[in-house]
Amino acid sequence: DTAVSQTPKYLVTQMGNDKSIKCEQNLGHDTMYWYKQDSKKFLKIMFSYNNKELIINETVPNRFSPKSPDKAHLNLHINSLELGDSAVYFCASSQDVGNEQFFGPGTRLTVL
Amino acid sequence: QKEVEQNSGPLSVPEGAIASLNCTYSDRVSQSFFWYRQYSGKSPELIMSIYSNGDKEDGRFTAQLNKASQYVSLLIRDSQPSDSATYLCAVKINDYKLSFGAGTTVTVRA
């Protein structure tokens, strides 16, 4: 009965590869988010979808492409991975845009 | 100027003491404020939300908000070793996204 789940939990890959992270929430929320937390633990918003519509697209390289097939799912695809992409990526959801957000367990991405 | 600023710490308090965490924000019209707790290697967990000036208490936690001073704080009373974590202040900015502070790491000494 996990509220927000992500797969995979760990991802180790080579520079230049393409990878995807998946997120699902069973809270019935309308809004979902992707955050990046770097080695200094700073948590920064990347994207947000509300009812499958993109509403936040921060300054993120266009190698990152989110996709929301329905309200309960938000995936993140990353092309041509770079060393600087190494971080923990968190998915989150909320009932209303920008309000109380609930986070998934995170995906630790390591690019070698 | 950063949107949300916190004392970086680390903050070390003895067990049973009060831990006081501070946060200031730049968006004068922000109306929603949140405190998250993040244990090492885990995801952020919402512990308090506050929307009105004054104090809001939940168990051993008290959030305090002063919109005129653009200041929000979190008090942890009777601190326990299990409270050792990083505490993230988050502010709703431009009415649609949360901006997080860099976090304050708290260590409770047994």
C-alpha cells in the first residue's frame, strides 16, 4: 500500500546511455513532480504535471523528458547521460498544485 | 537572494532539550509553508504545514510563522535521538511550486 513508488531504486550506468525512471502514486492526487537532490542535499524542482498537463518546466537540459500517461504515473527519461546527472531523483505528488507534497523513496542515479 | 534560506547547521542539542530551526523567505506574497524531515538516505517526509501567522503545535513540534518578517521556524521540544535528521523548510512560491531551503542538520546527543 505504498503511496508514492519509484523504480528503480538504484541506477548505475555509463555516460552517454539513455535511461528511464518510473513513478506511480495511489493517493488519487492530481499533481506530480520530479525533483533532483544533489550531493549537497539541495532539493530542486525539475518538472510538474497537473492532470497530465505540464505546468512546471524549470531550467533543465532538454535531455530530460518527462511523460505522464495518466494522473497516477509520471516517468522521467534521460538521454545521453552525463556525469553531472548523478544525483537522487525524487518523485512527489500532491492533491493541489504546490501544496502538501508526498515523496517517493527516490532513485539514486550514478553515471560512470 | 535565495528564495528560501535556512541556518545550515549542523545543530547539536542534548536529549530532552529544545531544537530551534529558522527559515527566511524572499517572496513577500507566499501563503503556504512546510517543514519536512529527511533521514539520511531516505526521502523527505512532511511533518508540519502552516498557513497563518502565529504558532501551530503538533505533538512535540511547533511551527511559528511571521509573514511580516518573512520568517518561519520549527521548534522540537523534548528532543530525542530519533529526531536526528535534516530538516527542510519549503515555501510555496508564485502560487504553484515549492522552493526548498538547503536544510538544517540536527543531531540529538543521548
